[in-house]
Amino acid sequence: MPYVASTLRWGAALGALGWISACGPATSQKSAANAPVAQSNAAVNSASLAATVNPTQQIVTPEQAGNVTIDSNAAASFAAGASDASLPPAAKAIDAAVFQPAPTKASARLAYDPVLLKAEVLLDRAGFSPGVIDGRGGTNLQHALEAFDVARGLASDASLDAGTWNALTAADAAPAVQSYVITADDEAGPFIGTPPKDYQALSKLPALGYSTPLQALSEKFHMDQKLLQTLNPGADFSKVGQTLLVAAPRAAPRDMQVTRIEVDKSDDEVRAFGSDGKLLAFYPATVGSTERPAPSGVFTVTGVAPHPAYFYDPTRLTFTPAGAKGKLRIAPGPNNPVGSTWIALTVPTYGIHGSPDPTTIGKRQSHGCVRLTNWDAVELGKSVKKGVQVAFVGQDKTPGAKA
């Protein structure tokens, strides 16, 4: 499977795309809670955004060629051509999973919990993103469950209980997993292998495509790579025609017109509302850090840039990525430091954007901006227009707090 050499074709195709600023890489550093708000790594090129902003229309930019495109509706062919008899036992166990107050011994021995995996998929389809689907408990799942309960008027303790389970399964009886056959498009790449951590080396790549077919397929179905491998032991993820068992996330785009966004700095959450005040979507997020807090106050969306490039400018930064010397441009792609989408705000150099590693969302800190999974950033970007209000609420994290 060719990796870096084949990126030349893709990089050339992206050369005409607008450039956009971004925040820095994720970090686990901690410092004083009253640290000044840090600026991100470059000014927004407003000229490049102008083409995507229409004051009366939703901002939806046509998808570009190459694997930079993140298809948030990749599971549209829901279990296409797959009968129950063709699904492996693991799929039947997941779809037949029923909530029990205490985990069974069998589920405790698995690398994933079938009940939690099914709940994550149903939450994803209902508009309450658990982040990466991994079949395991965690704060992102807890926050999604809490948001679902609040929206449905249910008692909530941020855990999966019988009331929440019944509400989820009553509203959506479709299978949580499906069979998927790898296509030639899935294997077209180009794939770049493991991206270097050195920013100087990153800047020399013509495009920041997916590392491997495994990463591309995992992101296509909103899945953790380890879960995809566990569900498909012995599978060749680089083979056209290989049949896989995958999650069945949201199968069609939600027709959302977001008019207000709340970024919760206390709980690492992003909430999107409609004109009637109804919650339309919930996303786990990484919001700033103790060293470089996110801004406070109310701002507005100024534009959306799909497939943004990342600019590093040491004159505007309070951090230095590994290997960075002088100004750098890192090409677009899902493994770009800001991932698939950049939503620019009126607060200079800050934005809401994707991430090359969905497993870090809500678990590692950012350099002031708001990080989502790539698929969540794409969905939100397609649902906003210029002028949408973005309110930063809650408190900045205190020293020693987990991001």
C-alpha cells in the first residue's frame, strides 16, 4: 500500500483551498488558573472564508476529492444487503443487548460492553454524540446520557439506567451494527503512515491524509480503531471486498439550522440550539486548558472552512510545538492539527474545529480553541451560518483538573 509517495496527487488537488488559522496541538500541561488567554497560531484569512459565507444560506461547501473528506453520513447504506443470518454472533449479541442494572460477567470479560456500544450508537443517531464509539464507559458517554435525559425530561444522574435505555430503544429500533464491504474508494488513499510529531517535518508533507485504511474506516463509522479490530479479528483492512462488522451511526444528515451555540468550559461540551431554543445537537469537546484558557463571553460565527490548512506563527503564540522554527504551513487533511473543519469566530484567532485523534476529545487539553471529533465538526459546520451566536459559559479549569 503506497503511503507518502502517492500524496502528491492529493496535495495538488487541495492547493486551491482557502487557508485558515487554527489552535495549537493538544497538550496535557497544567498551569495557573488565572493565566492569560493565549492567542492561536495565525490570523484568520478572511478572504479565504468569504466564499463560504452567505448571510442567508447555510454554509455547505461541496466535498473535495481525496480522503480529506470526512463523511459524517457514511453509514447511509444501513446494513445494505445484510440479512440477520449473514451477521456474525457478535453483531447479534450487540443488537439483542438489553440493559441490566449490573453488568454481566460475560460483558465484563469482553473488550467492549454490548449494551454500552449499542447505547453509544443510538445516542449518536439521536444527536447526542458520545464522541468516538468504543463500547466502554467514560465521561463523554456520561455527558451524552445526561444531555439526552435533560432533553427528554428524564431524571438524570449521568449514567445509563432503565429509563434512559427504554427511551433510547423506543425511539430507535434499527440495528446498532451492520455489515460493510470495503470498496476501492476506501483503499484509494493516499495514506501517509504515522504522521511525524515534528512540525517542521509535518509542514513538508503535501497533504495530511489518513495514516492507514484502518484509521479511515474507523472514522467513517465514528469508531475507535481498537473496537473495529476487536469486532473483526483477522480482517485485512487494506483489502477491497473484505466484509467488516461496523457500527451504524447516523444514517442521514439531520436537517439542522443552528442559531446559537453554547461552549461549556466546565464540562467540555458544545450544545447547538435552534431558533425555538430547542437543543438540536450535543457534542463532547476539549475546551482550552488551565495554561491557555478559552475566551469568555458571547461571540459570533464569521465563516466555515472545510479542509483547513494549519499555520504556525511564533510571533503570535505562547507555545512552541516540537520542531517548529519560524512560520510554518501544515497542509489540509484529517490528520492536520485542526482536522476536517474550522468554524471561525469573531474573537480573533479562535475557533471550533476537528481533531486528528478522536480518542483525545474531552481527555486532553487544547491551546484555547474548541476541539470536536472530525465528524462532529463537519456536522456542526454544515449547520451554521454567519452570525450564529457562540456563548462561552462555565468556568475555566482549575490547576490539576482533568481536561
